[in-house]
Amino acid sequence: MGGKASLADGRRWRQWTEAEARAALEELSEWSGSLVSFARSKGVSTHRLAYWRKRLAQTQPPAFVSVALPVDTSSPRPPLEILVGGVVVRAPDEVDAERVAGIVQALAQRLGC
């Protein structure tokens, strides 16, 4: 980049570097006028600005923001449900996992699963 090219009418234009494009787009973000008026003031086309805006948006990694979700304590959590041989075993969330496993195992043996 950074080279010059000739336009059909003999004018010359210079390609932007990424740094120049970022600087121009930063300045545009603070501009109080329209995109067209900004482009005119800089002597560039609106197409150039749109191209760089799109190109730079594609190269930026996504930003992740940590969000704390409120915990709804007003409604109890649904019970754990396990289906064994057509029988549903429901256990509250706070029950011991080994106890539930023992119940499921005994039920499976009894039903021949």
C-alpha cells in the first residue's frame, strides 16, 4: 500500500495504509457532520470510508463482556428427573448424588434393565 495510482482523468490518488484508515475512521467517529461532508473535507470518497470501515470491522477480534445475571431465588429449581425402564425418579437438587445413583441402580436391577 502507500503507492500512487492514476485515475482516468489524470488525477492521482494515494492508497491508505491501515494506520491511516484507522485514524480517519476515528476522526469520523467524532465528526458532528455527515459522512459526505467528512469525506469532502478530507478529499476522499465515501466509498473509501465504507470500504475501510468494513475491512477493519472484519479484522477486529470479537469483544467479550462479562455479564452478571441476577439469580431468581423466588422460584425453586425443578427437581432432577431420571427415567429408568419407564419409571421416573424425581429428586430435589440438593439430594446426595450417590444416594440417587443407588436408587437408580436398585430400580434398574429390579426392573431388569
